[in-house]
Amino acid sequence: MQPESEILLQLVKNRMPFGKYKNVLLCDLPVSYLEWFGRKGFPEGKLGMQLATIYEIKLNGLTYLLEPLKAAGHN
């Protein structure tokens, strides 16, 4: 699997570890929550990178890229 594919796979498998949307899949976080992080600053490390990535995906209308992974039951 290519690194880019692994990043997308993590977005449909990993859950938010804290806050208002704790335990929600990263790919299912609402845009408003991601926008809030965009204003306040994404967390450091891997989680921040994942949140910034899903934010960009949603912002650019690319959520269809995640649908095959979700449909394959990777969550």
C-alpha cells in the first residue's frame, strides 16, 4: 500500500481521541469542528496532520476518495 493510501485508510479507521466528538471517526467529523481547529490550530503530531488532511479533503469536496475505504469496512 502506498503511503498516501495509508493516510486515507487511517482517516476512516481512527477515531477522535478527545473533546466534543470523542470516538467519532476522523472522516465523520463535521466541517465546523475542523474549521474551529483551523482557527485555533491543529494539535501537534500525527493527529494534527490527520485532522488537517480531513479538513482539506472536505474543504475541497474530495470526500468521495474515502467512500471506497469506508465501504470496504475499514472502520
